[in-house]
Amino acid sequence: MRALSKALSLIAALTLPAAAQAALAVGAKAPAFDTRAAVAGKDFDFNLAKALKKGPVVLYFFPKVFTKGCTIEANRFSEAADMFNKLGATVVGVSADPIEEVRKFSIEECRNKFAVGVATPAMIKDYDAALIMTGLTGRSNRTSYVIAPDGKIIFSYTAMSPEGHVTGTLDAVKAWKARH
């Protein structure tokens, strides 16, 4: 019984905080970054500061291209891409996969609707988005941010389930737009 109790406590410690906590807090300054990205299978250099000049940036970290949860999330972001565009927001997903895999993912799962890029080790660290699981060193967890044009984080959400990431970021962008 004691062993079961310890096991349940460990499971709760590993799962519940991840769903409730967000990596960087709302109001924090978003770390600057440049990375290699692709949209519609074409590579380009993504620069956060440059993207912020156009409006808010939805930056979402995900663990691995072509996995079930990451595919679901990418499909949902692609379905909402036109709404984000109408609100003046740029969506970019990032994972620690090589650009060759990211390029294919941009076509097949992002449906040519938004950019996906390579999450460098520095980005994962700076955005406090490291996936803490045995055997997955160097991967990011599933964390979504909305960064206002002034560089401040206005929405932050971490949960391994793809549920809530698109709706949360879209609601945050809508609220920002209503104020500006």
C-alpha cells in the first residue's frame, strides 16, 4: 500500500504541475532568438524581433514532428491560421528536430499555413521549455506563448496535451487586439 501511495504521488508530481504551470510568466521579456524555419517546405531565417514588428507572435514549442500529439496540435494551428492572420499575429511552432524533418512537417501537418522552426538548445533553455523525461534529452515540452510587439509575454501555457494551446493563444491574441 505504501509503495502504491508513493507511485501515485510520483505520478501526480510528474503530471499535474506540468499541466498547471507555465514556463515563463506573463509580463516577462521574451528572449530574443533567430532560428532556421520552414513554411510550405521552403527554408528561411526566422527572427523574433523582425516578426514582432508585424504584430504579436504565437510561439509554440512541441516535442517531436510527426508524433500523435504534435500532429494534432499542428493541424489545429493550421485550421486557425487564417484567424491568427486576420488578427495580425504570426504563428511559429518549434521543435528540436533537424530542418529536413521540420520542412516536411511544414507541408504535411502544418498544411503550408504557418512556419515551423528548429528549437535550438539555447531557445529551449531560455524559454524554460525543456522536456524532463528519461530518454528524451534535448527535446522541448509543449509550451505555448503569445508575445506582444513590445516583446512581453502576454500568454503562457504548458501542458503535454495539445488541448488548450490553440484556443488559449487565439483568445490571448483576440484580447490583445481588442486593447490595441
